[in-house]
Amino acid sequence: VSDLRPSALPGSLDVSRSMFDLRSPPHRFMKRYDSVSSVPSSTSSRKDSQGSNRSLDTITLSGDERDFGRLNVKLCYISSVEQIWITVLHCKDLSWPSSCGENPRICVKGILTLPKPVHFKSSAKEGCNDIEFMETFVFAIKLQSLQAVRLVFKIQTQTPRKKTIGECSLALRELSSQESSHWLDISPPSK
């Protein structure tokens, strides 16, 4: 990555090039990785062996790689009464298949993956860029039981027909009485 050879012109101030050379644009040395596959998703340009710039094609995200949106939730565990409080706040930048129509009714279904799963569901809202739910669900469950399970969220359309369009999950290992906020990346539903 670094060219440590002396400059071609004697007496030149540019003695070596390194990643700490502040005159070089920082993006030359950075790679962006796709969070799912850990494969470089784009790189701007590199110098070939002759020193000329050649542009590298940027991979276009499509199908399963595209952004499905994010879900914001808050969690709190009140140990004195052994209750978990789950607040579904909102969904941002949600995308859905065109087969669901222009503005389908969307809800969030939650599942606590205990041996006997606990299910809950938000009310259905009209699909848009930023859907506010602001709904809290409270369950009386022992903390030891919760620390080994996941909280799974399924984003579902209610109209024209019921369909899961995305999902995300969160481990409950670190629940506390201090309310914690989480932004979860929504991914395509598992088959």
C-alpha cells in the first residue's frame, strides 16, 4: 500500500509516501466492508504498477444486499417485580416488495424465544419512510430465563395480505433497570 522509495527528483520534499501523508486523500487507504459478508463492497481507485489511476467498479447492491431499514426499540428489566418492558419506537427507511402496494398497513410482531415462546404485536400503521409505533409491552419473566434467549422482531404487512417483509433480533444477555435504546438493522425474512 505504501511506496517507500525515494522520490525521482533529487532534493524533492516528497521523500516517501505513507498512509500518514496528510496530502493524500484518506479514502485511498480505506476499504468499506459489507456487514453481512465481510467482502469489500466498494473501493474508489488504486494506482497500478505504472502509477496511473484506474477506476474500480463499485458493486451495486441489489436483491438481498439492499438496505431494508432499521427498527428502534427500548428495553428495560425491573428486577423488583421481575418484568421486562419492551418499547417498539419506530421503523426508519423501511422498504417492502412492490407486490404489497404503495402504502401497506405494517405492524411489528415480537417473539421472546423462550421454551414456550411469548408473542406480541404492535398495531398496524400505514407504511411510510418513518413509521412511529410508540407501544410498550410488559411481561413478567424471571431474569435468568431471559438472559439465554433472543428477542426477535418480524416486520409484517397486514394489507393486502399478511406477509413478513423483514426481521431483526437482539440477544437479552445484558438487561438492566437502566432503559437501553437499540437500532436494529432489518434483514430479509429467513426462509
